[in-house]
Amino acid sequence: MDLLLANVITTQLAHLYTSSNEWGNLRDPEQIMKMFTGRFRLTSVLFLGIPLTFLCLFLFTTLRKSTHSVEKIHLVETSYTSENTRPQQVKVCDKQEPFKNIYSRNPKTGWTLNEDVCRGCPNFRKSKLQTPYGETPIYIYKAAEDIYISKGIQTAGIFDKHKTLEVLKALQKDKSLDLIDIGANIGVFTLSAAKLGRRVIAIDALNTNIQHLCFSVREGGFEKNVTIIHNAVADRSGMIVNLGVQKNNMGGTFIDFKSENIKKVKKEFKATIGGSYGNISTIILDEILELDALKSFKNVVVKMDIEGFEDRVLLGATAFFKTLNIRAVFMEWVFHRHAASGVTVIDFMTQAGFIPFTESGGRLSVSSRTSWPLDVLWLPNS
Ligand SMILES: *[C@@H]1O[C@H](CO)[C@@H](O)[C@H](O)[C@H]1NC(C)=O
Ligand SMILES: *[C@@H]1O[C@H](CO)[C@@H](O)[C@H](O)[C@H]1NC(C)=O
């Protein structure tokens, strides 16, 4: 990013230099007067502005570095920019090596390396994800196909900035914390955490999300630190489930299952729901403990965004919660507010030793679950 900025400044300098060529004609005294009056502002800008820009750049970079080393988060808000560049349409190819860090599990073969999902040369739109630690490439959908996540990135460089910052804040509490991102989508949380230098397990059911993520991970230079899992997570392993489609919201892809919550999803988004993205095999969270990549994970933050499926996922996560030292769990609450699934979630999390909070840390009372916010944060009670 610094290189880019320096580039912009050089270009502007060259431009100013060209436009000041008329200064060459200094024989005319009137011209000279004009230069010191009318042009005075321009010269000040040139002679003061440029060194000042470099000074600011230097201070900003140094400050940012020192902020990193003490792991403070309060500068985070100010280091986001408010606009992003237009995405370019690019053909990306896996021409070098196949992606190595992608796994799928099915009941016949167990865990297998699933290199095929990211093969080929898809035509994707490339944008930039803004993180507190600098920007990183991200492949996105057309804004009209994905009116929340991709559109947010395209226009503001980020989607759900508040939640992203809260997840990053939780990770920054301790250098040993890694992220498990369940419902990673195109990787806003995964890439931000990887950019912070943490390891990530990113799980998603939709193959096109996984493809976008592969290329973003590779271009960001995070291939070693991000392990991708292409499966749906549920309460039973080895089921084949259908992925429901929201036509204008790729991020709203859901497991099309007969349940109270999915009925609600379908009712709420009735106008845009239709069709299937195909079938995918389920895993339970406990099974990811079998992966080598997870054996070195110990202290983790968990983020779940799985469109009303949280209660089911927890039912398959007993060993997961016992084995890992889970320091924070971010989850959507919107689907559980008034549903029986809310009780299932509260029972499980309470048993596992967690207390509910708002994302920014306000204590929530179990008895008022129907008025909890859209998202909740569970923190261990010890
Ligand atoms: C990968 O993770 C390790 C351990 O968290 C970290 O030290 C390293 O800097 C990370 N690598 C990158 C490219 O971010
Ligand atoms: C997925 O499986 C269901 C049955 O479980 C079947 O009805 C459906 O046609 C399948 N869809 C695709 C796209 O394969």
C-alpha cells in the first residue's frame, strides 16, 4: 500500500511539474508577479505539501508498526478508508501449483485433499479488502448478485466492519489465538485474521465461495496459514444436504433442511429464494479435530455465520469444545431469538462454561434471550 501511495504521489508530482512548464517564460515582469501572487498557493502546496505528505506517511507507518507490536486495537477504526477502487474483472488461474490446503470429508473416503475445487481459470472480480493491518486482495461477486458482502467490499472495502473489528479485537487479546471461521463465505474474517498473522481454519459449504477464497488466500500470501474445508457443518456427519439459494445474496446461502429456522429463512427472503446450489456432504465440528492442521491449534476464537444452523452445529461439537481452548464464540442470534433452537444453544453454551455478551462486551441475561441483539458473543466464565 505504501508503494502504491508513493506511486500516486510521484504521478501527481510529475503532473504538477508538467503544468508548471509555463513558468519557463520569466522575461515578462507581469508573469513573474503572477507567479508570486496567484501561483503562491500552488507553490506552497508543492513545497510544503509534498514533504508534509511524506512526513505524515512516515509517522503513520511508524505509528502503525508500533501499534502492532503492543497489540492495541484503538487505532483500528481510523485506518479504514471510506472508498474502494472499482473491482477489475480478471481471469485467475491455478497455473502454478494446485492449492494444497483444502480438505473435504465424505463418509466413504474420510478426509481427502480436495485440490479439484479450485482448479481452472474462473473469471472473478478482484477487489481489495481493507483491514487494520493494511489491504489484501479479495475476489468478490458482482454487486447485484451479492448485495451485502461483495457490494460492501466494492464500495467500502469491508463488509460488517463492526463485527470484523470485534473478532479481530478478540484475536489481538493474545498472540497465540487462531481463528476458526465457520461459514467463511468469501473470506472477510479469514483474510483479515490471516493478515494479522494468525492461522485460520475456514469452512464453507458452497464451492464457488471456496474458489473465490482460494485465490484470495493465494494472492494474499496466506496459503500456509489458511486451511480451507469444503463441507457443510451439521449435527450429523455424512448427510447429503441441499444448499438453498438467495438470488441477490450469495452470503445468504443456507442448508435447505426441514427445520423451524430454515422455514423462517425461506419466509423472510421469500422474494429472492429459489433453486439449489447442489448437494454437499455434512461433517460435524468434532471431525475437524482429526485434521493435521488442527492438531497444532490450541487457543482459538470461533466465528459462526451459518444462517440459523448454529444449534445443530453445536450438537456435533462436544469434543471440539472440550479439546480446544476456546476464548470467544461469535454467533448470529437473529434466527434463535424466538425459536426453540435458542434454548438448545443456550443450554449447550452454558454447559460448556460460556456466558453471553453483546459483541462489544455488554453482559446479556439468559432470561431475556428474545431481546438479545442480532449477534452474540460467548466468553468463557473463567
Ligand atoms: C503464519 O502464522 C504464524 C503463526 O501464527 C505467523 O508467525 C506467521 O507470520 C504467519 N504467516 C503469514 C504469512 O502471515
Ligand atoms: C440433491 O439431493 C436431493 C436429494 O437429497 C435431490 O432431490 C436433488 O435433486 C439433488 N440436487 C442436485 C443439484 O444434485
